[in-house]
Amino acid sequence: MLKGLSRYLIGGALLLAISTVSAVQAAQKRDLIIDTDPGADDVVALLLALASPEELNVMAITTVAGNVRLDKTSRNARLAREWAGREEVPVYAGAPRPLVRTPIYAENVHGQEGLPGVPVHEPAKGLASGNAVDYLIRTLSQAKPHSVTIAMLGPQTNLALALTQAPEITQGIKEVVVMGGAHFNGGNITPVAEFNLYADPHAAQIVLASGVKLTYVPLDVTHKILTSEARLKQIAALGNHAGQLVGDILNEYVKLDMEHYGLPGGPVHDASVIAWLLKPELFSGREINLAIDSREGLGFGQTVADWYGTLKQKPNVFWVENGDAQGFFDLLTARLGRLK
């Protein structure tokens, strides 16, 4: 009888342990809004996120003008959703221009349609009704306290507008993870400014001043996570449509950076944000104080990152500085392999 009882207790403990692990895993799943301006690397990021439903509950995709005009970024976001087979995720169109500055685009990098290397078409499913700013205000106002993560893959205009109209929505934000900025690397649109910050530095200042938890994934790290012939071959070897799409996009997209910087491969900037959310152990950085320059002149759009604490100011962002390139591409390949 004691032997039977011990078996029962051990079995019960095992079931309890399994239940506890399952509960922890469920608790770790992030509610995520992806704010984006697709863009080649944005589409790769969207496919990575949409292929990871166990870790990421993608509540919506909100679009903004940036790499190309808003109508094209909104179409490209819907294309990524279609390619991932995730048409249930709503896509809301947002701000068609920056808060203050004249709009700029990056068609020289991403092509006229924002998706180099692949043909585009009008997706079968349209946009969600309403606009991105209203969606952010409504969703974050009603969210459980500090429960929603926002991945910012383009200019921060939508969130800045939402915060301006309803500053109390910070109550619903768990963390904002920004692809943007540059310090050690230097900029990619000016010698000191990265494109997303240069496109709307005033919006980035509003988000920074809101007091939300902020992580920056800058050029400092994305320029260390580079494609290579072997890494692109491992994606191509998947043999599925998603792998072919990403391979074709990246093969075309990385050419300009490789030529401009003399790099052996090209960065996949925005997908690094999603990788950070999925596997933060691939990355390292530290808490720093950050300021953003919006004054006209050579410093316009610069992220002034006080890496060494020279100004002795309170840290206000986590600045990611290094990453495991092969770990990133292994993760990307594995997740793309889940798609058709």
C-alpha cells in the first residue's frame, strides 16, 4: 500500500510539475502590437513574428509611412500576413506623414514598391476599419496594466500621436522595443542618424519622454548580424514558399549596404527586434541615458547614447549592442520552416 501511495504521490508531483511548466510558458507569451513601415526587413520581421504563435500573440499590425508611402506599407504588411497564412491578424493603417518634418522615403534601398526581389500584388484581405492611432488608444486604454509590448519597426509617429492624444495609455504598455538609432556604428541616412529616427525624431522624443520601458535595437547590433552565402543557403534549403520569398528579398536588399559599407553581408534590421523578443539571450547591452536631436543641422535625428555614463544622467533605455549572428539566422530559418 505504501508503495502504491508513493507511486501516486510521485505521479501527482510529476503532473503538478508539468502543469506548472505549462502555466509558466503560457504566462510568458507576449501580447504584441507590431508598428511597421514595410520595407524588406520589416516583412522578414513580420514573417518571423507570425510564425511564432507560441511566444507571441500578435494582436494587430499597425502601419506608418516610412520606407515607402503609407498605401504601400499597408499593402506590404497585408502581403506578409497573407504569406504567413495569418489573415486573422488585423492590419490598421496609421500616419501618412511625420509629425513635423517633410516626409522622406527609402525607395533607393527598398525599391519603388518597398519589396525588392519579389513581385507584389493586392492581397485578398483588406485593412481593418478605423486607423492605427485610434486602435492604439482604444487597446492600450483597455489593456491590463503593463501587459502589451509594442515592436516599433519604423518611424514612431503612430505611438507619438496616440500618447499626445491620450497620455494615460502608458498604463497598458509593458515595453516598447524600437528598431532605430546608432552610436558606435554611425548612421545610415546621415553620418550620425539612422533612418527611422531621422524620418521622425520629434515622434521618438515624445515616446522617450513618456516614461515607458524602452529597448533600442540600433545599427550598432544589426550591423553585426549579417547575411552570408551559407546563411542564405540555409534559408533557401527550406524549400518552402516563405524561405524562397525571404531569400529573394534578402539577396536583393542587402546589396546596397554591402557596397556602401564594404561588408561581407547585409543586416536584417527589423527582424532583430523580433529575435530579441523571442530569444533575448542571443543579445547583450546595457541601460543607458539616451537623448534624441531634433535640431536642424548635421545632428538632426541623431541618437545621443551615453554609453559610458559621462553625463551621469538616469538611464532611460536598454541599448542593445551585440548579438549572436548565427543564432539569429538559425532562429529565423527554423521559424520560416513552419510556414508554407
